[in-house]
Amino acid sequence: MKNELEQLRKEIVAAEENKRYTAMGIEPLFSVFEDAKIVIVGQAPGIKAQQSKMFFNDKSGIKLREWLGVSEDIFYNSGLIAVVPMDFYYPGKGKNGDLPPRKNFASKWHKKILDLMPNIELIILVGAYSQNYYLNDIKEKTLTETVCNYNEYLPRYFPIVHPSPLNFRWFGKNPWFEEKIVPALREKVRNILGEDVFQ
């Protein structure tokens, strides 16, 4: 897999739509492990993640790991959890936060990347962009409804809301998420990764 991954990374770096990032010395941010069992599909790296070359390297990441019930070491170093955002580059700042991931980016690269990880048991879809892409016509009308009905998408997918602190109003209106969905997510992750990972 190492050679295939390196070749794929070269293709991403050389792609026309990514040349402006490559010219600035910015590398695509995603992680692939041959033995990965869980893939997290988020929006796109934030500026802090891009600068540090570590995805979820912020308060959102702390909250996400808390929801998953995994340590920072397991999240980054176990080789069991991969991260494949909807865009591998920080898209820039908009009026209401970061700009959305570029259209057609995921459709060009995601399958090629996922094909390198044959042991994936669960894809966690973080936020609307990943849910719109992967669940497409089978998702509910709203993100809230989709997340509430997560059972409908198992065993392959588990949709969740983004763990950003900016979503505090949503969390306030939907306490059921942390009361019911988070424990279910944590149990699912634990069952897949195995008890020994958490000891």
C-alpha cells in the first residue's frame, strides 16, 4: 500500500486544482492506514490544522475524541483511525467562518483513498458536507434529523454534528445528542477497535 499511497499523494499534489497550494509549500492533509477500521470524514482542514499539519488539532478535535472515547494517542498513532476530509486543503475564510470544501474534490479522490483501506468497518460523517455527499438521497431533510436517525445508516455510516464550539446553540437546543447519540457512537467505536485499545 505504501507505494500506492505515495503515488496517489503525488497525483493530488500535482493536480491542477491544487497547484496554488503546492506553490506555497502546502501539502494535502489526510491520513491513511492499511489496518484502519474507522474513517472520519470531516469538512476540510482549518487554518490551524493546515499550519500544524495535524487534523482536528483544536477544540473541535478535543471534543471529537471525547465523543469517540479515544485518547489523543489512539486517535493519531494507533493506525486504526483514518481521517479523509471532503477537501484536503484549507479553503479560506468566508463571512460566516471557513469556506466550504471545493465541489467535486471528494468525488475525484475519496474512492481512490478508501480503496487503500480494505478493513474499514465504519465511516463517521462529521457535518453536512460529508453527509450530503455520502448519504445523498437517503439522508433526511435536515442535518438534525439525519443525526437523530443515525441507526438508519449503520453499519457503514454514522452521521454526527460537527464538534465545533461554534455549534453551542445547536447543542443547547438538542441535548439528546450528547445524552443518546454520543454514548451510542462511543459504544460502536469501542466494539470495532476492541477493549484492549481502551485499557
